Amino acid sequence: MKTEILYGIHPVTEALKARRRTCFEIYITTDRTPYNLSEVTEAAKALKLPIKSMTSSQLSVLSGTEAHQGIGAKVSEYPLVALESLTETRASAFIVLLDGIVDPQNMGALVRTSLCAGVNGIVFPKDRSASALPSVSKSSAGAMEHLNMAMVTNLSATIQELKHSGLWIAGLDKSAEQTLYDADLTGPIAVVIGGEEKGIRPLVKKQCDFLISIPQSVAFNSLNASVAGAVVMYEAVRQRRAIENA
């Protein structure tokens, strides 16, 4: 079984809560513990996990970062899911597709929003993309430990597969004439969010059923990808709840 070092108070705590990974041992630094770690240590003891002490520098070497917040855990790799599992509830399916999101900070923020918005899962390509690594779990404040994520080889082919499953594909494009407020986001849908610099790739954009934009009051380049994604997700939430409560 392949393992990795999860780091940060929230990722470690949420991994222990979610129990989706196998956890082998917990690391706590002796010279840098600014957080209340009682919840983690109690959970570790309940699971009979060994708790090892080490210096902050030792944990930095082990985790590959100084942003570990004084805590780490040796865990199995993040459990990616099959694409098909995200469309089991086809009538209400709500999926986010990431095209060219390479910054772990942006991916983490999108993961966090997706979990809060009740998204069924995130799909990202194997190449030219951030992945489900500890850095993304850290950026998501541990939300990644609870969210389903699927990695695919070809995003265009994946979109076709989702269409066959009954989903509509909406691409977020700043130049689209239709705004997200004019679009129907209530049915089974997958929203495609492109990368910071180039947005959705042309081939992927062609596969979308329709494109939507976010209105802006001033002429400016664009919103940050994670912020734009959050706006779209919560407009979908608003529309869906309006239908439910009608």
C-alpha cells in the first residue's frame, strides 16, 4: 500500500473523522504546537494509533513543507473514486469538472466550496492539473477528506460519458453571452471550471452544452478561478433549493 504524509491540523483531524484512509501513525512536534491537539490525540488513541514526537524541522523534512502546523500523519493515498459513482443519483447529479487548475491553493478552495455546496464530486484530468495530494487537502482545510474525487485520462471523453448519463454540461466562460443567472442549473449538471490563464481549453469548450458567464460591474480580466467556481456553485444551490421549496 502506498503511503503519504498528510499535514496540518485540519487535514489530519478530518482524515481521522472521515476514516476513508488507512492511518498508520501520528506525528506531533515537541517545539511547535500552537494548536489544541486534544481532538486529534483522543481520536488517535481511540483508533489505537501510535503518536510519535519529533522536532519541527524533522517533520518539515518528512512532509516536505514547513506549513505542517506541528502535526502530521502517515496515511494511505487519497481514495479516488470511479466516475460512475458520481452519477448514481442521476436526477439530482451535480458535478464539478476542473480543466487546467494547476494551483493546489485554487484546487483546495474549489474542493472546500464543493463540499459545502453539496456537490456530488470533483473530476480532474490526470495531466496538466493539480491532484488529490496533501497540499490540496491542506488548502481545503481538510474538506478533501470527505469529498469524492475522480481522476480521468481524457476530459473531453469524460464529458461525452456524462452526457450519456443524462447530465448537461455547463462551461464557465467569461465571454459567454448567457449569464449564470439566466441559465437553468436545476437539473443533472456538470460545471466545467477552467484554469487561471486560459480558461477552458477549446476542445473541452466545444463539448459543453452551453456556456455561462458571471456578470462584472467593471472591465477587468476575470475573477479568480476558485471564486468564480464558488459563485457558480452557489447559484446552482439557490436555484435547486427554490425548486425544492416551490
